[in-house]
Amino acid sequence: MWRSLIRVVGPAVKNETCLLSAENILQQQLRTTFILKRRVTPFLTRKGYPQKKLRTRHYVYELVKDTNVEKQPNIDVILTSFVDDLGNAGNKVNVKPHYAYNNLLLPGLAVYATPGNITKFQKVETKDVKHYSSPKVLKMMESLSRLSLSIVMNKDSPWTIQPWHVRASFRKCGFIVPEDAITMPSKHIKGPDLNIEGKEFYVTVTINNTEKVKVRCRIHHWSTNPVEKLPYVEEFWKTPGELLFPENAE
């Protein structure tokens, strides 16, 4: 049996292409560090005497730290362009390693905060790079631009929409906007007028005295008299409304 097996396998063994050479083996470094301590302290050896042999109990270890599962500290990176929620180009931020590698370093939005990079980005001119007044201002602008603000006005008493009406409506939605940051349309909006019920107009909100964003507002009439109340429209923001000033169409 062995002779027949050698006859079959022998030619294949002689052919070097059928076997894996040592050069083709993938050698990949793994950074695995375990900090251990002996459960039983070894014997002490007197100076000038040979080392005493260790017993089996001296090879029993206790795990002190596994560096593979411990939480890695945050790292410092320097942004090369504006990143939402982090900052402008040239800012040094402290983030988690996984987030920094996958979301900042790989896309080229940041570099490691080495002494050379710190010196480099201090001297680089960033005039052509767009800067924002705060790291979260872009997200705020996106939220306001998608908002459909309901301006509820009295159906029985005369009124003219003022910035404080818009400020109160913002507060109902959870936005704190000062009156001096609200720019009303050039034309006054007066009522009550059911012809403008459900129509939309735009106000401009200035953020940090720098960025400007247009916010869509819709007029709704309200009466304390149950008989005079208009039908409630559910999810009115999903229905496109008619513009009060067509010339302000975007």
C-alpha cells in the first residue's frame, strides 16, 4: 500500500510548483500584549550560585491587563477643512481613534497633530477656505432651512406680524432666536385676512451675526370662539403652500 502511495504522490512532491514556498507565506504583525504576574513567587537565588529550577506552580500566571480590550485614549488631529460638529480648517480637535481614522484621516479631512503638522497649518493661508462661526452652525442652518414655522395669529383682532411674533413661534418649536436676528419681509403682513390663510412667506435668521438662512413661515388664524375656529390641518408642513409674495420665491 505504501509503495503504491509513493508512486502516486512522489511525482507531485518533486514538482515545486505544487507546494507552497516559504516566500509566499503571509507574515503579518499582530500587536497583542498581555501583562501577567506569577501567582507563586519564584525562589530567590544567592549571589554567585546557579539559578534554581522553577517548579510547575511557578508557571501559573494571573492576567493583569489585556491591551487588546482596554479602552484606547483619544487622539489629537488637525482639520484640513470644515467638519460639522468639530470645527474649521486648522483647528486641533480631540476625538476617538476609531472615529478619527475612519471619518477624518481616511477621507483626508484631517492629519495627525504632529509637531510638523502643527507648524505647517499655523503658516498655511486659509483665506480660500470657507469658515463658519461655530462647529454646529452648519447643522443648525440645515435644521432651520427644513423647518416650516407656523405663525398663529388672532382671527378676531387686527394685527401686523412683527419679529416678536416670529420669535414666539420659534420658541414653540424649541428654537431660541432673538428678535434682532430676525429679518422680516419688506412688505408688511396685516390681518386678520382669510385670503392669506395657509400662505407662506420667508424670514431671514442671522446666526452669530455671520451666517444667514431663510426660514419658511405659514400663517394660521386662531379664534377663542369654538364656532369661529378653522378646521385643524394635520401635518400641514407636508403640503406645499402658496407663497404670499411670489417675488420671493427661491
